[in-house]
Amino acid sequence: MVALVISMGTLFAWALVAGRLARWSVTAPVAMTAAGVALTVGPHPLVRISLTTHDAERAVEIILAVLLFTDATDVPAGVVRGNRRLLARLLLLALPLTLLAGTLVGALLFPSGRWWLVALFAAVTVPLDLAPAAEVVRDSRLPSWLRGVLTVEGGLNDGIAAPVFLLCLAGAEATEGVPEPVADSLGDAFNAMFWAVVAGALVGKPGGMLLRAAWRAGWTRRSAVRLGIVALPLAAYGLAIVLDGNGFIAAFVAGLWFTPYSRALPPKALHLVNDVGTLLSLALWFVFGELVTQAFTGDFDGRMVAYAALSLTVVRGVPVLLCLMGTGLDRADRLLLAWLGPRGMASIVFGLLAFTSLAPLDPHAADLIGQVMTMTVLMSLALHGLTYGPLAARYARARERRERERAGEPAD
């Protein structure tokens, strides 16, 4: 309860001065992480949070379910239609190549032959989250199409990576101590994904149809519609668990099915579920602060710094640049898309789930997962949060110069 009071007090304090703190790229995730570090450091910290219990694992999964649902519903239909080929390259080509590159980098830095574990490194650290550079989607210095593409990629990237994470976790559990063949573990994972898709479809499509029909018929109110939408990811999660499926994948599928119907609902109908997701994610950013404290007070493996640095640069940048060849995009556009791959909430949640699953089997493997996730997200907060502003300004100047050249005007 002390952690709840302090974390929400920190959030309220940030809300009072958010405008001023934005000048120094102090976003809400940065503030909550800093508070988490400050209050959990030392031999007698003010706050202690247990992360290895079954209840904690369920809570993390529910938070991820809400976040994946909101990610799926935040995808602008117009942006998808107008940039289909570019998004296909980013999500269907660059993302698999990034996962492969992350696995290879992990195998080079940790040459133990534990392929499922290093694949899990990649599955945890590859998903995108625009929270560390949240202002990017509101910065008018960037063209609207570019901001839209980043929004769609960030919204769908973690949902697509979730099944990969589930498979890698099943493989890692089978090789790190579970007395079950890898094939059986993977079979269980595929079974869980199948029932997740079923549960998501059973909740998302009928839920969207019924809410749309009730709104058009005048049977409901705006506030009730907002509450009904909040119920959908939780219902999808619960139904998937009942069917022995994966709850957070079910919530993402429900969001995909629900989205087409949401466009016929009243304006701002999705604001409540988005706000709930944001509040829950900020609580996890506070928990992330404790993970930072644990990472640097235990037996820290220095190779994690190299892995995180490569993951944020080469592992994302090279596949994206390769897949954008031949698209006709300017060099500045390609470089910005390659660089703006911040890591955040999805990596934190995947890392926590992997840690809690592997800790009883192989504490060392669990610690490695926790450290690689923590270092990657922490470095992303610094790199993407602090470099976004100068890069946006430089991009705007380069774009203005190109437009002048195309118009035949002399460059300054």
C-alpha cells in the first residue's frame, strides 16, 4: 500500500509540472522510473515489491492485456491504407529480421549454446514502445505520414512479437529445467495461442457489433459505452484463461476485431480504456525502477551493456534500412525510422513474465533476462528520450532544405 501511495503521489507531482519538465525530456515514464529507483535503493528501502508470486504474474499479464488491446485500437485506418507497403516492410520483413539479428547478437555475446535463451533475449527487447519518445507523435516538425507510420508500427509491433515471445519462453523453459520435451512445450504454446485467437475473436467481434448496434439504436450512453470497451480486454483475457489460452494475446486479437466497429461509436469512446492502460503502465514504470536497483546491486554481467547498445542501434537499424531500400524515401526519412525504435512497456512486461517463469527453474537465466531487459529499456529512455528533440530539429531543417531545392530556390 505504501508503494501505491508513493507511486501515485509521484504521478500527481509530475502532472503538476509536466509542461516544464517536457523541456528536459522528463516524461511520465522517466519520472516514475526515477521515483522507483530512489525509493527502492539501499539495504533498507522504503518500498519493497515482490515480483515472483503467481498474483504478481497475473497482474502483469492483465496490464499487458489492456495495453495490447489499446495498441490494436489505436491504429489509424487511414494511415494503414495510405502506407500499406511501407508498413508491410516494417512489420513483416524488418521485424523478423530484427528478431533474428537480436538472437545472433545474443549468441555471439553469450556463446553457451542456449539458443532458446538468447532467442528470448531478442523477443523481450525487440518490441517497440513510443513512451520514451512520446512527443514524436505530436511534433509538427515531422510530417504526418511519418508520425502515423511510427504510431501504427508501435501499436502492432508488440502484438505481433507476443506469440514469438510465448514460443521462445516455452522453449527456454523446456531447456532450462522443465522435464518436458521441447516439442511438447512448443505444442502447448501453439495450443495456448490457438485458444487465445478464438477467445479474442469471440469477445472482440460480437462486443464491437453489440456496442455499435446499441449506440445507433439509442439504447446506451457515452459513459456506458466507454465502460463497455474497458470490459472487453478483461473479458478476452479471462475467457482465454478459462480455455487454457494466452490472455494477453487474446486481448490483442480482441482489439483487432473490435477496431472496425469502434469507428461508429461516439467520439472519445476509447479515451477511458486508453487512460486506464496509461495509468497501469505508469505503475509498472515505478516497478521498473526497482528492477534497475536490483540489476545494479546484484552480480551484474557487463556484456548486458554491449547487448543493449547493439539492440538499440545495429539490431534494429540495419534490418529497417535494408527493408526500406527501394521505397523512394529520402535518406533522412529512412534514418529516422531506423533510429526511432524506443523500448518500453512491452519489454518490461515480457521481461517480468520471463523472469517469473524461469526463476524457479534456473535463477541465473532469470537474472540474465531481467538484466538484459532492464539495461535495454534504461538505455532507450536515455538515448531516445534525450536525442529525439535535436534529431527532430535537424530533420526539419533537412526537409526544408530539400523542399527549397526541389522548388529551385537557393539553399541557405
